[in-house]
Amino acid sequence: MELKYLVLVMILLYVLPELFRRKPKKYEYPTIPEPVPNKTQQNVLKAEPLPAVKKQSASAPKISMPPEVHIPSVATEASPWQGQLTPANIQTGYIFAE
């Protein structure tokens, strides 16, 4: 008898709401009209030629460049520990490592 009540409650709580739920409407894509060709593209207008440009007689200012800096092709690689590893730093590290 208890099993019947359990099944009835399950039907009331799970199956009936699904039956009464509204179904979503199927989306319909709108119709897109075909593009109409432009008539202005077919009738290409020819522009009048531009007037000739007169060359200016003044000369452009000279560009001043800084002198070249000589950089050697092979440079010595500096050690990141150079000047950093002192006996005081070693002693401090040893104290805090213990």
C-alpha cells in the first residue's frame, strides 16, 4: 500500500508538471531579401584630371643624425652574483637556515 502512495506522489511531483509545461516555440529565421545591385556602380563617372603640381624651389632641411655608437660584437657576460655574495650575507644565510 505504501508503494502505491510513493508512486502516486512521484507521478504528481515529476510527471504532471512536465505534461503541463509550455513547449518552447521553434525559432523561424526571417527572410532576407536579395541585394539589389546599385545603378551608380554601373555608370562610372570619369573625373577631370587634376591640375599639374608645381615643384617648390626651396630645398628640404637636412636630417641630422647622431654619430654612430660602436658596440662590440662579443660582450663579456656579467655574473648576477658579482658583488652580492659577501661573507656577511653568507653568515646571515647560514644563521637563518638553521
